Amino acid sequence: MRTVSAAIEQAALNSDDLFTDDDLQLALLLLQALSYGSLPALDGRWEWEPDAVTARRGIEREFERALRDRVGEFELPEPNAEAVATHLFTLTGEDDGPSVARYLAKSATDEQAREFVIQRSIYTLREADPHSWAIPRLTGRAKAALVEVQSDEYGGGRPGRIHATIFAGTMDALGLDSEYGAYLDAVPAVTLASFNMMSMFGLNRRLRGAIVGHLAAFEMTSSVPNRHYGNGFRRLGYGRDVTWYFDEHVEADAVHEQIAGRDLAGGLAEAHPELLHDIVFGARACLYADGLVGRHLLERWEEGASSLRNTTKVPA
């Protein structure tokens, strides 16, 4: 008789596309959530249960393989801070992925804007947590840079300014449920996959280069889009209780991108040149996953359909 973990591993191997497999992405999120404690209904004693760990690693192994195949081959900069930062800024600046931000600013309906917030809630109600797994795995310049960025994400010692808390306030002001996990059944696999990818990078020490590269790209592609998001909600008639989260990131992430590019990613590459490939891979994976989510949203909205799963009704 097969164990649950063996069945999950086989399902991962047999999946046509892990990025759009709702069952496997939800299973992976739940298995990773055992380490976050983000879903209190999950018994914490299962975190290190061998079958649960085996199942998680089985899905992650196939997920990572598929992700590396999708990202493909790429050139590397010299392993020094300035070259790495320049490479990452060029990479993110040339990204031509779909612009959900511009659509939200100019065209999105009220219902689409609420759907956008629901989609974002899977990561943003746990904002910064996937990247924080890297703190004890870094040293020196890179560690100091990551702590500096994360301190801002967690409010600089002020609980009311924790970014996840501010985002929860945005959801509350929109009449949405800000309890973590409330919309797990509503969002599609590509949205879960984007968050699961971060968690996979963060939870596995050997992938610390990837989580650093991911954060660098994430910060470098945040400031301008958040300005558009805030403007979009203002266009729809919402006030600061909704837009504060987005406005907060316009200035903060313009600073974070410099720290993340030079001191974090560049500092790690200088100290550990063997991690350079994964640093760039993590940045490219960030852009790839965000592009998948963006295309899903825009394609569904342009069809006049919901970006959420069919069973979901967005509160009015």
C-alpha cells in the first residue's frame, strides 16, 4: 500500500504542468505552511513528520526542475557587487512582462481591483517571511543588508507599520477577509506557485542564493508598480485606508532595491562566487513567475471573466 508521500511524489512526476496544477500547488503550500505556522489549524507536530517532509521535498524537487527548465540558460556577470547589481538592474529593466499595474491604474473595474488584492494576499499577508529564512544562512555584508531591508518590512519595531499588517488593513477597508488563508480555495495554481517558489527558495539552505536573487528582483520591480496600484485605487474612489500599503512601497522599495542589488546580492556573490548562478536564477525565476500571474490576470479580465476560480464571489 502506497504512503501519502509516495502518492504525492508520483502525482508531481505525472503532472503535465506543475505551475497550473491546483492540487499539487495547494498541497505544497499546506506542507510549507507547517514551518510558517500561518495556518493554525495545521498541527505543528507535523512539521518534521518524515512523511510530510518527504512529500514536500517530492513536490519541490519536480517544481525546481520545471522552474530551472523554464528559466533556461543565461549569462552571468562578474562576481563583484557592482557588476551583479548592474546585471540585475538591466535584467529587471528589460523585463517586458504583462503590466497588471498599468491596467489597474487605467482600466480595472472595482471588482477586478478587489480580485487583484485577493490574489496578492497569498504572499502579502506573509510579506517578507519567505526571504527572512535566509538571515541565519548569510554572513557579513549580505546578512547586514538583508536585515536592513527586512527591518523595514516588519515596521522598524512599530507593529502597526508591519507591511503585512498594513495590507490586512487594505483588505479590511475593501470589505475582504484579511485572515490568512481565507482565499486559498479562490486563487489559481499560478498564484500559489509564485508564493511556493519563494518558500522553496527560503526553506532550503542550498537555495539561499536563489532567495537572495529573488528578493533583489522583487524589490527592483516594486516601486513603480506600487505607484500605479495606488493611483488605480484612487481612480476608483478609495482613500488612504486602502492606498497606504501601496504608497508606503513607492519610496521604501526605491531604497530597498539599491541595498538588495549591491549589498545583498552583490555582497553575497563577492563572498561566495559559487552562488552567483543561483542568485541570477532566483532573479529570473521571480520575473518568470510574476509574468505567469500577470498574464493569467490580464487574459481573464480581457475575456470579461474572473481571475479567480469559478466558485468564488468577490464581496461587493
